[in-house]
Amino acid sequence: MTMKKWMMGMTIASLLLASYPMNAAYAAETVIIQETVNTSDSQPEQSVIDAAQKELRAFLNDSAVELEVEKNGISDISPLWIFKNKVGRGRIHVDKKTGGITGIFADYKWSELNESVKDTATRVIRKLDPNKTFAAESVSREKKFLSDGTVHEWVMTGKDMVVKHGSKTLNVGKEIMITLDADTLKAKNATISYPFDQATDKKALNAGLNALKTMNGGKAVQLDVAIHYAGEKYDGWKFHDTFANYVVDIESQTGKVTNIDLWGHKEAVNKTVKAVKKDKKPFYAKNQAIAAAKPMVKKLFDIDLTGYDVAIKKDNYTFMKKGQPTLSANIDAKGGFWSYTVLDPDSN
């Protein structure tokens, strides 16, 4: 299983277009609608609008689409023209400098989706939690033109996820998020969020609590949110407090820690000591870093750093050994390691 650090603000969820056929002419990896665009003007030329309109019509399979410029897309500061369909769904982003389309988006209601799309999304959620029902509150189809290729997805989210923090009720994201490949209908990512004490995998929950307590010098950490997430090559749990000051990831099948960080502890330390500067020598030499990290790495991951090499970049230390897992770790201003991430767990 290849696991990369699960980012708190990640966007997931997407679905296949089964009922909205794509125009074959739209399939190009990069769409250039105009070679040169005058970025000094506050309004796009008509040729830019016409070309964008043509692409959105193909995306929606709707020859009646007419575009207008969104207000936040006419500023000289913005790098993009943002056009939207005058009537109905659909918007398109165009890079002012290159004239290239960077993304096309369309919003749908759950009831409008093809049954095969809805069935797929429901099966994905039931696989994570057999007791969960799902009808998306927000659905969009997105095609993004990135430097490493085109991404075409359905993105679905459920209702807001709220937790209690003292006397306040805070929104910490969406309860359910799904991303499906819009050309194959395969699940790419899915998450279900719960109040911490409602996590369905108690073994993973306890492993997360114990890991954070170990990392936090034996002091228990109060957690608020449990997130079950899965993709094509991973399945795990993320546990954190309301503001993500304390976070731990547990791999579902093995129960092993894959990522842990005490951001809140690091911030408290760095308030009292000047943080590591770019022009300063590394806090630790390689052998010193290994000695400092070795005991905790053994406790958390059951990995022995003996014989490891270390790559150092400012306050980040990456521990590497051929045939063994690679770990990335960060130190605070006093040299304490506040985060560890297993970058290559399959090597073990």
C-alpha cells in the first residue's frame, strides 16, 4: 500500500458522466482557445468568450449555452477569466496569459444523475460503512487541465460535519465526500467523518490515541474528529482535534501509524524560541538526527533507524535506507521532532 500524507483540506469526490456524452473534439489534453490574450484589458475579447463558449457547449452537450463573465474574473489581478453559463449550469476558467482552459465545471442535483452513477457512489460509501445512507447535497462534474495531464471527475459531498468545542458548535468540513473517475466510474477517493467517539473501528481509534499519547510525552490528547478514508491503494483512519493541532493516521488493515503530528505542540515551542532559519546550519548533523529520532520511531512505527541515511532541508529530516520504509520528520525550534510520516511503507 502506497500512502501519502492525507492533507486536512484535501478536496475529494467525483462521479462518472453516464448520461452526458462527451464531444470527441473535447478530448484534447490541453485546450488553447487563443494564442495571445491582452491581459491589460479588464474585459476579455469576444473571440475568447466565443471559444470558451464552444468548449462549454461540448462539455455539457448543450448547443444553447451562452456565456457571461463572472465579476471575480474581470480583475486585472486575477490570472483567470471566469465565465459562467447565463442560463443553467456550467462555468469555465481560462488563463489570461496563455489563453488555455484550466478547468470546466458543472453542478448537478443528486436526482438528475444517472442511476449507475448514484449506485456507484452509494456502494463506495457502504463499503466504508455498511450502515451509512447517502444522497449527495452537492454534486459537480469537473475537468481540469493540469501540467501532468487531464483530470475528469465527479465530486460529491454530503451534509456539513459539526463538532462541539466547549460551548461552540464548529463546522469542520463535510460528513461524506466521494471522487469518482468520470470516464471509468471507478472510485478514486472517499471519506466519511464522524464525531471521534463514533468511529466504527475501535482498534484504529485506540491505536491513534496511544500513538498520540506516546508522542506527547505520556499526556493524553483530546480528539474530536474521526475520518475513515479510502482510495484505490489505501484505506485508513485519521483522528484529530477540532483545529488539527494533533493528528494521527492509522492504516486500517495493519493498525499501524502512517502519519502523526503535534502541530499545536510545535507552535507552542516556537513561540518561545526563534524558529529554524533558512540561512542557519541544520540543527542536527545526520548522526545526531538519527540518534534523536531513533527511540520514538521505534515506538511508533517499529522501525529501526540503524544504518539509515538522512537528507536535511531546513527543519525537515528524511530518513532513507534501501529496502526499508522512508520516513519524513520535522523538528521544532528546540530540536524536538513534532511530526513523522511514513513515505514508503511498502518497502518494509
